[in-house]
Amino acid sequence: MSAHPSISGLPLVLGGNVFGFTADEDTSFAILDRFYEAGGRMVDTAQGYSDWVPGHVGGESETVIGKWLAARGVRADMRIATKTGMHANPGDLDPVKVSDELHKSLERLQTDYVDLYYAHRDDKVTPLEEVATGFDALVKTGLVRELGASNYDAGRLAAIHTIAHSSGMTPFTVLQNEYNVVVRDSYGPTLQRLCTGRDIAMLPWFGLAGGFLTGKYRTRDDLARHNRGSSVERFFEQGLKVLPVLDAIVEETGASMAAISLAWLMRQPGIAAPIASASKPEQLDVQFEALKLELTEDQLARITEAGK
């Protein structure tokens, strides 16, 4: 997909879910510095990151990013995306709640606007007209530049997009769903057609399947050895069918498995840029490698077939 207004600099988005979690503040700064120096300009976070960690309350990632933006003086250069309503509680997308949460995010991020604000998960209780109205108001007041939906299905995304358009409101123009070589159900053909047809940029999360697509998880023992093994287990059965094809393409290209997986992702319909996080600065190497990697049509087709 061609460049989208959300994307500035490299067609990569740095996932901020690890900041203040598996990457402490100093390491997070080093990761952000390296990303910026390489030309990366978009960082993705959420108000809920990382409330799953004992003792955390959410907002830890935003706080780290805000400190980095202030310390480096680069806010104007960056595209900052954050989200509200991670747990899909009824009423999470009520206009008052959404506005309140945005103001908290702005304070943590040390900024007076965000470039992209997402509904993190669908709220089936708050009427879509109210959701659209609440998000549109944030754009009209200048607190938000662009709107996105995360973890939405085709029917609900189409419905809220239509409501916004027909009422002269700002529509959601970005989608962030899970999508990678191994797991494709959340961005199937119907959603792909919707996104390409309505110019909705897809920024997939878990582009490397939580690290499975680095190739380091090949046996149950590997799952036990790594601290993210439990979160990767759901990719294991389908992933083992894909690994031989990826291994063959590693041999053919000399590229890393992770770079091949991201390069495939970048070539799929509607994809504007993959989202990938890094717990150490050197882990960014695979993202930069993927940008330069040209897979053949045959290689792309083999990967597509293997992941079905």
C-alpha cells in the first residue's frame, strides 16, 4: 500500500507495549533513539500498557514515551498513536470516558495532541453513533489528528465508517488488528476489501507472532526456555507448518526469518506498515532488514500458501 497520512519516515511502526515492562526506562530510551536515528517516526502505545504486570496500573508505556519526547525535543517529528478501552468494558467508548482517558494520556505523553487515537476494542454497549460523535469531537478540538479502530470486525468497522461519513464526522481511517504469517483470521478477505476500498490503512500488530517468527521456538522445550513462551504457544501448531517454508527462503535469500516474515506482511493488501516491538535496540535490525528485502512472487506465494 502506498504511504498513508499516518505514516511518516520509514514504513514501520515501533510497538511501545514493552516500554516500562520488559524494557526499563534506559533501555526504552535506547530503543527509541535507535529507531529515530534510522528514520523511524511512528510509535504505537495504549493507555492500558502495561496494566497486566503486577503493581502496574496502565500508562507506564505512555509515561516513558512522554519522557523521551521531552528529553529529546522531537515531538514535532514523531507520529504518536495511543488507544483507549483496552479491556472492552461496557461504556469504555462513551464520549465522556473517551475524552477523560485521552486527557490522561496527553498528560503522560507530555503533549497537547496525539497523531492517531484508537478505539482499542469494540464497545458493543455504547451506540456506534455516540462512539463516532465522541471521537469526532476530539478531532474538531485539535486534540487528535486521525482516528483508528483496533480489533474490530468488518461489519462493525464498516458500520461506524458509514455513520461518520454520512454525518460529516471524521471516520476511522486506520485499522489495527492482529495479522501475521501464522494468524490471519482477524484480517481476512472481507476486511481486506473494506480497507482497500475505503482507504483504511491497516497497521497489523504481532507482526512477528510474539517472536515465534524469529525461528527460536521449534519445540515445546523452546517454549519453556523463553520468558514469552506461554504467550507464543497459541502459534505453535500452525506455526510448525510454516517454518519449513520460511527456512527454505532463509536459505534462498540469506535473510533472517523475522525479516522475511515482515517483508511478506508489507506486501499484503491494505498494509501500510507493520507494528513490531523490540526489548533491546539491536532487535530493531530485523525491521530495518525487512525494508530492504525484495521477495519474489514465488516466495510470497509459498509463504501465503503455507500459512493457510
